[in-house]
Amino acid sequence: MRGFFTDGTPRSLDRYDSFALSVSIQRPPIKPLFGAEAIIKISQYFNIERIKDLVSCTKSEALAELCDLASDLPVVTNPERLHTAILNRENIMSTGIGSGIAIPHARTAAVRDFVIVVGRCRDGLDFEALDGLPVRIIILMAAPERKRNEFLKLIAKVGAVFDNPDFRHRFVESGAPEDMFRLLAENCD
């Protein structure tokens, strides 16, 4: 079998090159995970009723408080199942991603569409975060099972917003939930 160097000169392919060439030709094209096929706007999933100051002192209490906040949403069909799905995911590995942020999340049949609720704990709480620091902002997210790729995009977008240290500081130090909502509206999408 013959091949070509990048400058166009011919060369012989050995059996390993031939195998690699045949494998690469037979491999299906890789679909980009964060492509432009669907634009998801974070702001359409936020409103003032989905943002609150937490009274919880522990991780499990905070998750229960946020699941309770989400339970009134019309897209949540089974609040108990949502809470269980979030706890099951959290038991696999902490979703405390560091820098005072946690993004507990789950795909579950307990919701019909994306759910995002946000809680703030000014003093911070132990969330077993990767960096060991207390968590001050918890963004609980859920999606139906069938929306895997869109959910990953949404998590990435939310993470990018809260990755900004200046934004995080302003969010934690802002006043009432109305102020937190305004900050989110200004910085999302």
C-alpha cells in the first residue's frame, strides 16, 4: 500500500499505518458537544421565585431546601423523585466544583423541562467541594432524561457565568433575591 507525506512525496505504508488508516476511515464523524445546533438561553429558566437566601446549615438541608423551592414549578412532576435523583448524583461525587460554587444536577423523569434554582449562603457551608472551601452559591439543575446534550450545554453555560470571580463576589454580596436576579439577568446569555 502506498501513502503520501504531507509535502506530497510518495511513501510506503506498513501494516500498522494501513490499519490506522482503515480505522480512521471507518470511524463515524464526531458530533461537537457544544455546537451551534441549538442555542439555549439560561435566562429563560430564571425568575425571582427560583432564587433565595438559604437558611440551611448543611449540604443535605440545602439540597432539600432547593428541591422544595423547585417543587412548585409546573415542570416538576414528582418532587420526591427529583430530590432522590439529586441525592443519588451527589452520592457519586460532590458537585462542589470549587471557588464557593456547587452545581448539584440530575437527569430524571421527575421533570418535563429544565429546572434551575439558585440558593445563596453568605456564610458558606461544607459541601465537600473539590477545593475544600465552603460553598456560598448553589445552583441546582435538573433535566428530563431525553435532553442529555442540551443539559450538558446548559450546565457549561451556567458554570461559565459563575466562573467569573467578580460576578461571584457581587452575587454573594448583593442584597435581596431581586438583586441576585438582576445580576443574573445582566450576565446570562
